[in-house]
Amino acid sequence: MAFHLTIILVGGALIVMTGIAILNAFTFARLRAVVEAEHILPLPPSKVSICIPARNEARVIRDTAQALLAQSYPHLEILILDDHSTDGTGDLARAAANGDARLRVIGGAELPDGWHGKNWACQQLGEAATGDWLVFTDADVRWRTDAVSALIAQAERTQADLLTVWPTQTTVTWSERLVVPLMALVVLGYLPALAVHHAPFASLAAANGQCLCFRASAYRTLGGHRIVRNRIIEDIAFARAIKRARLRLRTADGCGLIDCRMYTNWQEVRDGYAKNIIAGYGSVIGLLLGTVFHWAVFLLPWVWLVIPSPLSPLPQGEGNITTRVGIAGLCMLGIGVRALTAAVTRQRIGDALLMPVSALLMTIIAGQALWWRLRYGGVRWKGRTLTPDS
């Protein structure tokens, strides 16, 4: 009885996730390249401030700066906060500007008590910015020539106070391919975009810190990054604050115009996701429950299929065959929802076949986060310990 109830619950969860993913496939907004006929922007165009916190980003900062300076958008300032880098990040950014006054490198002030490093860097950027729109983005995010134009067109078109974009994720190594696209699974399979946009509840909020485009007046009304100064996942906190203030939250897919390669190897993938995972689930208990849920949904059906018959909980005879067919259906649903979200976000669809392996890798990442909490009292990132949100 308990076995069949588990099958029903797992199947129900997968059906709901698949339904949400299908709905989002049709309703999740996508940035689109701006053509002159539809490029309706205020005249003169709004000023845009691109704000980049950078700590030891020598590997990417030159290319990022040059890509932003090459944008087609006509009224732009680029602010890079050099957050006590030891690898020449600031000098590389200045060299990339080659005297272009649109780009300024700001030296970061010392980190005050009660702040996390990125949030303090962004607060300084927000204070220095003079644009009508403030775009907070990471140093490793890549911008195609028309990306800023498309971003601002979408923000103006939707009258957003905060437009957040999920960049198209570039993945190369197997660890990247099996873990990074799970972000799309969560975004598209768990939360309907229509609810994020139109439901008034702060719990139905989503955002991606790789691209947060604020109307400047809304950002300052909220209080800037001061309201998220000790948050590890500051993007979700901002999204919820926008909703609580009855301002307009909008989301979009980067659709290849904005893309990012977050990590380049397993250690970076593990540590990068471990940094956020406990905060993402809200608590250690939440993380443990979430891990059990994902094992049940994406791994347990496969275990049932491969257990030898004498040890299997499946019924014998014809009932065994019928039940195995049902369990195989659960396996296919798990792969299907992963494949659908991959297709929508321009990821490799075939990698969905390894979804059980992805679930195991996420378990290792959860273990890393729990070890950090036990050993250091918080997560480790770029030489700093980030204590839990309070």
C-alpha cells in the first residue's frame, strides 16, 4: 500500500511539474533582437547604467568591458567596482576601455560589518550610477551587440520596475552540462511565470542576479542594496521586496542575446551551487527535505526498475509487469520535463537522459554546503565566509 501511494505521489509531482513547464514554454517572455520598426523607446532614450561588481575577474573582465562598449544602445555608462582584486581586474578593465569615458572603474571601500561582499559592491555602484535604469550584472555575463537595446525595450514595453533576465547558459564540461541547466528546470518547472508577474504574493517571486534591471526610482524607493545587505540570495530578496511594495516584477529569457558561462570545471560548479543552495531552500531542514523530494522524483523510479526481482518491492506476476510499465512512465516523465526545459532555454536536450546522475551530483553539492555550515558557520566564496541570512 505504501509503495503504491509513493508511486502516486511521485507521479502527481511529475505531472504538475510537466504542466507548469508546458505553460511556461508558451508564456515565459523572451528577449528579442530590436528591429527599427518595433524599437519604441523614449526620445531621448533613457540613460542606462551597467553596474558590475568584480572581484578577481581577470579571466573575463576585458571581454565583458569590450562587449558592453560595443553595444548599439546610444546612452550608456558602464561602472565596474573593483572589489579589492589581487589579479589586476581593475587595470584590465581600464585598458579595455582605452580612454572611453563611458566606462569607469571604481575602487571598492572596505567591507562594513553586516554586509556581504557582492551586496556592498553593488550598493556602491548604485550610489555612483546616474542612469534612469540600473542594470546589475556579473562580470562573466556576455552581451551581444543589441542586448542592452533588447533589455531596455522589454523593460519599457512591460513597464517593469524590476526586469530580471535568465541568460542563456553556456556549458562545456560534463559537470556543467549535468548541473547548470537544472536552474532552468527549477525556474520553468516549479513556478508559473504568469503567477510571478501577476499574483500579489511575495512568495511567488523569482529573479536571477546575473541580470537585474531596475527602474532607478524603484531601486531607490526600496532602499537599494541596503535591504539585502546580508542576503546570500539577494536576487530573490529583491524580487519579493518589489512585490511587497506593489511594484511591477517581470522576467524574461535571455534567448542568446545575453549569455553566460558560469563555471568551467566540477569544483567551480560544486562550490558555486553550494554557495546558494541552503539559502535557496530557506534552511538546512528545507535542503534535506528538498533532497529527499528530488531523490524520490528523479532517482527512486530508476532504482525500482533495476532492483532484482527477489528484492524488489514490486508485486509479482502480471501486476509486476503493469507496475513496471507505470514506473517506466515516471522515469520518462522525469526525463521529459528536464528535456522540455532544456529545449526552451537552448540547452542540450540529450543530456536529460542523465537526469538521475544530475540528482546525485546535486546531493554532493548539498553535502558540500552542509560541510561548510558545520565547519565554518557559513558558505565559503572568494576567500570570504558568508554567514547565513538573518
